[in-house]
Amino acid sequence: MRNKEYMDVLPEIAEAIASNKPVVTLESTILSHGMPYPENVDFAAEVEKVVRAEGAIPATTALIGGRIKVGLSPAELQVMCKAEDVGKVSRRDMATYLAMKKDGATTVATTMICAAMAGVKVFATGGIGGVHRHGEVTMDVSADLQELKQTPVAVVCAGAKQILDIGRTLEYLETMGVPVIGNGTADFPAFYCRKSGYGVDYAAKDEAEIAGIIKTKWDLGLEGGVLIGNPIPEEYALDFDYMESVINEALAEADAAGVHGKNITPFLLAKIKELTKGVSFASNVQLAYNNARVAARIAKALCELSA
């Protein structure tokens, strides 16, 4: 394990990594900046329960008191959920937060970094960041995409957040050489919606097949991660056209309020929740559980291939 002087790994997780047992990393930004308290406490407990039900160990990450935490104690989880002076930390912020001993919630990019440092290979999130709409003008491109290019972690998501330019996001990933695999789908998911209208690189039939692709990539010494698009369950999926109208309204409000940069995503998600009267939030929770479930199965299959 690299950088041990900055990192605390819960004993259960450290033992699992050392013994080739399945571990799934989980982010903390969804807790601190994506959900209200105390609903986020219930979500954190439930998503870890979902991972364990599939035979894997959950490892929620965060930066607390100058330490990288891989796996959180109940007290540390409360710190993240109460989110009092907890920042949103991406790659560029990580060294500053650790040096200044500030508390920070990990984004997709930072969670990937923490996972790779600890030796965890699979990470479940809601949806990745990407190229924002009008990104060709603003150059607003999430650090998640560069992280997928260079950091060897498999990321299970319900596609890119629908607030983004999904076509340009996929073009960027292609340029960076990141494989985009569909879990039982040829259509890349669009977060709240099962289809975006854009294809994946390969439609895998199941988690075992996905694990085989991941292992082969890394066996070949090809750098970077693998992105797995896992559609939201049918019963929680929302209509694409309806969500487009909601998102356009939210984008207009963000523009009017001058919101940009790393503040845009939490602003838009909160506004979308308000406009859909909470329906989008319920879908967000369910897709996150579903991604955790699939990530645990992939982690388990990877361990079996490495046995």
C-alpha cells in the first residue's frame, strides 16, 4: 500500500485487500453534498448493507483531519453526513486539504485515487461527471474523465449525469482510451433514464464478463480505469424527454444565478429534486443502490479470477 503515512484503512478492509476478498469503494460527496441530513445517514447504512449482501466489504472514503480514510467509523460517518465545514475535494484540492487538515468529501476522481492507493479495484458511484453542456465554450470538463484515463479502478455508474453533454463526454473518454462497458445494455445510460441514445463500446452479458474484461486490460499493462454503465432499474427510471425539460429549466436558473465550476452539479441536482417534487431524488437513491450491488458482484468475480 502506497502513502501509508497519509492513510487510515479500517482493519476489516485492510484484511480483505490483503486476502484477495472483494471490496467496493464508495464516495462521500453524495453524503455531504448530495443528500440532506439525516436522510444521508440512512442511505450510507443501506448502501453498505447492499454491498455486504453481495459478499463484498464496503469502503467509504473521505479526508478527515489530514488523513485519507478508507472505511469510516460511525463518528467519521457522522462528520461527513452533518457536513459542517466539509469541502468537496477533487484531485487538485487533495494535497491542500490534507496539509491543512481540513475535512473533505471525496468526488469520483478523489475516490478513485484513494481506492488505488489502498489497493481497491472497484468503485460504485451514482453517475460520473463529464463534459458540461456548452463545454466547448466554457471548457467545463469534470476531472473524473482524466482520472478514468490514468487511475486503475473500475467505476460502476448509471452513466453520466443527464445534466451533462453525454455525447461529448463519451467522445472525450474514447480519446482518453477509457473502455465504456454496458452491463446488459448497448445504450449508455443517462442517470435517471435507462438510455441516452449513445452506444457503449461493448455490451457485456453479466458481471463475470465485465470482470474478465477489466482483468485483461490490467494484465496487458494498459493504464487507467474501466467505466461500467449500469442502467437504473426499470421501475425507478424516468422519462428522458420529461427530464430534459426539467434539466433545461434548472440550467437556466443556474445561469441566472451565476453558478459555475464545482458548485454547478450540487446546485442542479437540488433544483431538479425541487422541480420533480422529490421523484428524481428517489430515483437517485435507487440507482446508487443498484450500482453498489453490481459493483460488489464485479469485485467478487475479479477476486475469483485472481485466486
